[in-house]
Amino acid sequence: MMKFERCTNISLVPKHLVEQLSNDFNTDDFYGYMSVALTSPTQMLFLLLSEDNVICGFLWCEINILEKVIFINILSIDKALWGNGEMVDFATDFLKDIFTELNLKKAVWITDKPTLFEKRGFKKSKSFLMEYTGE
């Protein structure tokens, strides 16, 4: 049975799990940032462990204490385990416990695959994600 376990040491995250992300950041910069970010109690990193305690994924989220919102920043899992999105269900079930324990109002998960999430009971936010590139 797979499980998530909290971690405060970013160096335990296998590099291939960061490299497989479609991101605009440098992998080394990610490790540097996370080593500082994880000193905050509002930043949470969880390792996805197999039955044999092999790291096969990670989940990075943060809590906005004032608004009582959890933001899921990254879920990265070995591609062989992804399935048809079942890992979203697995991660969501795990996050429900945190959601209840911390008495949060909502969870926000940024994705480029909204249909995958809508099939699992998520709804589009009333707020829009906006970006400014300085141009």
C-alpha cells in the first residue's frame, strides 16, 4: 500500500521527479528554494512511498492561514504509476485529512488538465488565475 509521509529534507526528492515536470524553473533552483521554503510551517512536502519505502513521488503544498486555503503546488509521481489519473484521487483522499484537521475552507490546485479534475468532483474556481510577464 502506498502512503504519503511528511518530509522536511528536499534532497530526498529524486531529481527525475522534478525534471519530469513541465516547468519554467531550473531544477537546481527548485531544490535551493525548497530548502529555504521548508523552514516555514505553512510549506508542506510529502513523499509518496511504496510498500518497500521507495520514493515514487512527491506532493508540495502550502497553507494560507488567514484565508484557510491549501494550495497544491506540485504533484509529481513516477509516470508508470500515474494510470488514468488515479493518483489525483489518491492524493485528494490524503489531502482531505489535512483539510479536515486544519479546518480549511477550500483547496486550490493549479492544473493544465481541468477535465481530469472535473471528472473527480473538482469545480472551476470563481477566481481566475492571472499572470503578468512584465512586457
